[in-house]
Amino acid sequence: MGLGPDRKLGGSATATRSQNNGDGGEAPKGGRNLRRRGQASPGLPKLVSGGWTGAESQGFCEPGRHGVWLWDGSSGGRPARGAALRGASGCAPIPEDHLYPGAPGERSEEERTQLLQGTGVPEAVERDLASISYEYGTIVLPFLEAHPDVFPLQAQSLELYRQLVAMVMAYSFQEPLEEEEEEPNPPMMVPAADILNHVANHNANLEYSPECLKMVATQPIPKGQEIFNTYGQMANWQLIHMYGFAEPYPGNTNDSADIQMATVRAAALQGTTTEAETRLMGERWDFLCQLEMVGEEGAFVIGREEVITEEELLATLKVLCMPAKEFRQLKKRDSWEEDGENSLILTNKTIPKLKASWKVLLRNSTLLTLQAYATDLKSDEDLLHDKEARAKLSWKEEQALQVRYGQKRILHQLLELTSS
């Protein structure tokens, strides 16, 4: 992919953290026609739950809690297996303490930041909470107040609304849009279907039709083996954010790490030595913004085998590293033509072949990204291999460890690819 001749100036950045997830992204291999909900109902702000749900993954994973990053103020101990049975499935009622755990305290927020610093999850949860508060104040509360005969005074609670949002978003499904449709389809609560757990290497798909839902096996499933659905091509940070679990390394083949676009800009500015160079770097960045290639809150998504946002990253490396004279000439045009550099596919095989200046910028950006974590790769790796210490981890600590470790492995791999 690359900038074609029809790429014009104007607009805002489009490459953000939402890329390569289960929210409107490319369907997983095998053709899944029904996905886990990632959008609000029509007309409402888009919300994403911070849920620790009852879903469980492979290996060490055991059932977690619904929406615990979002609103649980408890200590985060590992719940009993019975707690994972979902009321919507008809297996058992949702425990009352899951719905009414009490107001979230500072400990929950501090724990989230401590365990997941650098992963992007704390920031995503804060955005969720802000969106939920806005939606409640501007839409939900006025509606409740307009119908006091239906909704009692105790229903007018932001905390209760946050809990309900977390539960619905963790367990509902949403029919994908057809090409001609613009408004998102409303979420559906589907008893029994919401029991199915997720792994990247799933063995079944849910398929939607107007008459029914079908769970279709994608491979032979022996008797007694668990049937795994897929919630989408989601990285571990997205799984923990929306559903409360992460796949143990190296199970999640869709795992990815983000390099914030602002971090690449910071790395580029580190390479300037004069005021003139700094100003020129600012011009280059503004130009990329006009091309809708970068933005203040955007991120470049790095997968295990390839760069997911390759078009944006290629354009950024090219513009920030090209000679000043070439950049001046480029600015005089309102578009740029496809060339060999723009059409590169950024994979683990091609990254070492990039221009030296591009690799330096990418490497420095990766180093800055790694500095954002509270722990280094070796510390997490040592913990993963220390059976005694790992056995003492809480559910949250184990899942957070998997998220951090998977991201750091990808980033360290990128360091190796750009070191030659």
C-alpha cells in the first residue's frame, strides 16, 4: 500500500488504536459474519467496555469478572469458576456482586496504571469513562428524568449505568454492516452464544442469517474438546480492554504493539540540531497531518510478522527522512505519485532492507516506546519462567503480564530488525 495519485491534502488523521481490532476491522480468516459488539447503538457515542469478563482463554486463564477495569474497586482476587457462568446464557444468574460491587476506588485506577502502564489500556479506559459520563449526562439522565413513572429515583445513577454498559458491551453481539448501510446495527443479547470463549486459533465461527445464528466448525473437533469462537482479530491489549483476558504468549497470533505517532515525531525531533531543522521537521509533520497520515492520538500498529498500518508508517518515514530539497518539491504538489518506496510491504523480511535513515528513526521511536513501560522485557520474562512467583499472581496480574510481555517481544523484535 502507499500514497496513490489521488491522495489529496486536507482532513485529519485516520490511523488510530482502533485499527486491527474486532471493531469494524477485517474479518478473521474463515469468514465470520457476526462479531462481538464494539460500537454503541445508532446515534450514541461509540463506547468500549474495559471489561474483565467471564471469558477464559487457553492455558493459565481462568474466569474473570465483567468490566472490572471499568468499575470494580475490589482487590482483584481470582473469582471462583461458578462466577463465570453468564446469566444471559441461562446457565446461572449473574452474581449480585458483579453487578453491584460498590463505587470504584482509587486502588482500582492505581492498580490498572501500575500493571498496564505503556500498553495503552489505562488511556483507553479513561476515554471510555469520559464517553460514558458524557452519554449519561446528555442522553440517559434526561430520558430517565422525563419518565419518573417508569424509572425510580435510584435508577438515576452514573455508577449503575457504567456497570450496565460494561455488561452489555462484554456480552452482546452486533450484526456487521452491509456495504450500503451507514448506521450501525443495534446490539443483541444472544443466550447460549455468549458462552463461547475466544482464541485466535479458533475452531468455529458464528454465522448470521435473518432466521438464525449458526456455530459452524472450521475444522474437526474431537469429542470433549472446547469449541472456541473468535471475537475478531484482536491484540491482547484489546482483549483485556474489552473482555478482561489475554491469550498466553505465544497463543495470540493477532497480537500487536503500538508506537504512538507523537512518539515518532519526538524521535525525529531528537535528531535535529538547529532551530531551522526543528522548524522544518514541524513543517514535515504538518504536511503528514494534511495528508491524513498522522495525528496527535494516532498510533502505528506493529504486528508479529508485519506492520498493520504500513501505508501511514511508510509515508511518515519517507517524509520525515527525505532531503530538505525533495520535501520542498513535494510540498508544491497537491498529491504524490506511487513509487517503489510507497508500495513497499513492511514485513519482518523487508524492514531490514529499508533505508538507513528510516531504520534509525524507527529504532529510536521503538526505544522511546519501550521507555513508557514500568518494567523491562527481562523482568517480565523472568517472572513468566518463575513458577513459584507466578503462582502467587492474581488474575489481573497474570493477564497484565501477558499483555506487557507480548507487546515488548514485538518491539524488541523490531529493534533487531532495524539494527542492521
